[in-house]
Amino acid sequence: MLRQTIDYNAEILAGDEITIHGRMVDYSDKCMHNMYWMVNETRDKVSSTSEVLVGYADLEARRLTSFPPELTDRFDARIAESDELGWLPETSGAILLSPSER
């Protein structure tokens, strides 16, 4: 993980039912931007959000490297599924990728 931001929006109490939802926002040659929501189903509120910037590393070279095509094909499919939801996630602006090389 290269960067993570967390916003705490509403308290969760013992016994509250929660769900976690995730979405890939974008990706570049070497990094992906994901977003997660923790929803308090009991109180019908978003309790927290998390944005994560993840890098794809070559552990032998000990540096970031490009995603292989089989992964980027899956990323494109996942983003297309998310686009069908009809809304864009509101990001914090703290995580910026270089223009996608898709």
C-alpha cells in the first residue's frame, strides 16, 4: 500500500449491523485506486470511508512494475461493472494517479 485515507463519519455501537462495500476507482500502469465504504445498516448511515492507493511490486527487483495484461483486462471489466451503477464515488482528492494508460 502506498497511501490510505480514512474518514470516520458516524459511530457504530455494539449490536449494529454493518456491511463493507468496495469499488475500484481507477488505475494507472503501476498503481490502482480503490475505495471502501463501511455502512451502518442499523442506522442507515455511512460510518466510514477509506481510499487506498496500491502499487504492483516486483519483489525481486524491490520496485513498482507494470501490471500484467491479464490483470488490466480484469480491472477494465471491474470498472465497467462499477460504471453501470450510474454514480461516481466522491473521492477525497488525496489520491491522484497519473493519467490511465488503458
